[in-house]
Amino acid sequence: MKLNESQIKEKIEEITAKIKADDNLLAKFKAEPVKTLESLLGIDLPDDIIEKIVDGVKAKITVDRASDLLNGLGSLFKK
């Protein structure tokens, strides 16, 4: 199966939402990202596609956490 760039971005968004909503799933993803993604997707993708999705999900989780942290800090200074 071959995914185009927009399909990869869509999968990254979908998987990131699932992982962020479940702490156990997040722990599994951190320990075994490829295996976790393959089980979430339910399909076997070529390694290059899986790696793109893994990298995208990792980046999105990191950016979202940093944003949440900064928003929390911003609310401290508003008081």
C-alpha cells in the first residue's frame, strides 16, 4: 500500500489523537513506536512510510506538549 503526503499527514493526526488520549498507548508508543503504529493501523506498510508516520507523531506530540506547557505558563503570568 502506498500513501501520498496528505494521507500520511491524515494518519499522523489520527494516530496522535489516539495516543494522546491514552497514557498506556503513549507508553507503548515510546517503547515500541513501529510495533504500536502497526497495531493501530491494522495494516502492514512499507518501512519508509511507517518511519515517516513515527517521526510525524513524535514531532506532533512534542510540539503539542510544548504548546500546552507554554499556555500553562502564560496563565500563571496573567494573574
